[in-house]
Amino acid sequence: MLKSAWRWYALAIAVIALDQISKHWVSAALTYGEPVVFTPFFNFTLLHNPGAAFSFLSDAGGWQRWFFTVVAAVVSVVLVIWLARVSEKRYEALALALILGGAIGNLYDRVVLGYVVDFIVVHYQDYYWPAFNIADSAITVGAVLLILDMLFGKDKRHD
């Protein structure tokens, strides 16, 4: 069980590495708040998010940094254990590995920097989706895969 989980832990580590490399590159290459436009609907803009998803509680005065740090750390421990238990279930394990890698990628930022580095911006005309990063993308893809696996996976039980 644990032996087969290592490949999924390796995927989580790869997500963390890709996330951190991209954030370091963007932080070094871009000026804060100035977009680098690639298409009419996509750009990179270096932003710092001290809150959670969609900048939730970003202006709460600082306590949210430690709250979200504790939440992310607890969730990461739960994911490590959960992943070890389901490592033979390919889609569930893939989903959990992506979520774990993304959670730890953003956790690292929050602990070391006090905020999460975001830079990917997608928009339609003047309607902007909140900026995000590779970790956020991995969490989102993992969550969608987890939901799809729960709904349609072979291991779904009909009680």
C-alpha cells in the first residue's frame, strides 16, 4: 500500500517544484501589478494574495495568514494519509496527489512569504477571473477529478 503511494507522492513533489519554479521566475521577471499580455483574454500579472481563494479575507489584518497555514497543514497531512490508503485507485490517487502538491505549494508561500504569489490572469473584456497560479490549477484539476471519480468511478458503490 505505502510502496505504491510513492509514485503519487513523487507527482505531488513535481507539482510543488513546478509551482515554486514558476512563482520564483515570475517574481524575478515581472514588475508587481503590471500585466504582460499574451492574448486579449490571458496575461501574467504578478500579484500577492495574503488571503485564501478569490482573495477571501485578504484584508483581515494578518491573522488569516496563520489560520490558512494551519488549515493547509492539516489538510496536507490528511491528504498524505488518504493517498497512502487509496494508492491503488488510479484516478482518486491522481486527484489527491494534485491537490496535495498544490496545497503544499501555496502553504510554502504563506509560511515563507506571508502571502501566495499569483500571476495567471484570465478575463473577458473587463470581467476578470481572480489571479491564480500552478498550485491553484493543480488543486482545481484534482478536485474536479476527485468529484468525477466519486460520481462515475468503477469503485462507486450502490448501497
